Amino acid sequence: MKLLAVETSTQACSAALYIDGVICERFELTSNEHTRLILPMINSLMSDAGLRPQQLDALAFGCGPGSFTGVRIAAGVIQGIAFGADLPVVPVSTLAAIAQDFFDNNADKAMCERLKAELSTFNVAFTAMDARMGEIFWGVYRRGEHGFAELIGKESVIPAADVEFPDMIGVGVGSGWGVYQPELMTRLAGLVSYCESGNLPRACAIARLGARGFEQGRAVAVEQAMPVYLRDKVAKKESER
């Protein structure tokens, strides 16, 4: 299977090419250069692989939540390629991508930390992104039987002190933990063994989840490949903040 993925919802700008389970990625941190960087990243990946868009099986993109502008960039780029090459699209949650990247790269570390705490299992990520306006984008993910992040409950945008969660022990990941760690630790009351706040959604995780979604029949037509913002009001008036 061949799948191209892009992710631009945060300060991390990345593109990845998935070919039969092998992933190549281009990644760069930037404040506002996503539009300039993302197409050259895609062209570089496709050129190195000797592929044209028409030779791909599907596309995937980080559909949000995240920066309003960033999510729209990823959606717009993927929609353009999908229309031109008549390809299906798999929208992938950026919160799921953060959890997936953690599961893929930090499971051994997490297990060691949990063993120190006399805990025998690890399979849950309490994933939080800073959503500004005193809120976080929140989702709880389980590492499934085949290693893929699976959502428990639903994603939401909510004050850190009000998050909903299952009675399961896990780790905290994502930028929301850097801003609201005291509130989240208090709210989860001993369920979090440790946390990391530097985790950002990456196209390599979008590609992994996108390929999985394609295999499970979750690809959609380009007209249905839309961003997910979670927040009803993308911008609030000053008096509402």
C-alpha cells in the first residue's frame, strides 16, 4: 500500500510517505512557514520514491483539532492532491497522532517508569493539547492489540479541571500538560504515572493511522475530508475570554 500523509496543525510541519509499512518523513518546526514548507516536503518524498500522485492508494491528513489556520492548510493541500489524482482520503485526529507517536517511540520507557511505580501494565495515553482560551483539546487513547491508538470515549475541548476520563492508569502526553499539569494531575488523582509535554502530532503517525484506517474502510471521498475544530467558536470576543 502507498499513502501520503501531511500534518500542519501545530508548530510542527511534516509530510510522510507510507509504502508497504515503511515510512519516510520530512519534519520541521516553524512558527508560520507551513504553507511554504509543506509542498516541497511532499515533492521531495514523492521524487525520492519515484512516484506520481496517481500511483498512490490514498491520502491522509491531520484533520484537527489544532490551529485553525494549520488544520486548514493540511486539509487544503490534501484536497487539492485528491481532486487531481482522484484519491480517497483518511482524516486522522491530531490527538490520536500524538498518542500513536508516543506508543510507537516511548513504550519501553513508559514501561520502565511504571515498573518503578510497581505497576504492571501500560496502554493508556491521556492526551492534551493547549487550546488557548483557558482550555485544552482532550482525548484518552488506549494502545490496542495491534499497537494502534484507539479512542476511549470522545475528544473534547474543555478546561483542564473538568476533563472526563476512564478509571485507568496511564501517562500524560501533549502540550496541554506543559501548561496545565497541576490542574490535570489534581483532576486525574494518581492515575498518571508521569507526563511529557513536548509531544507534537507528526505525519509519520498520521501515515500509520491513515493506512490502518484505509484498511478498515474509513477512507472518504475528498468532498467529505473536512477539518475538525471541536470548538464551536474558533475565535471569541475579548469579553468572552
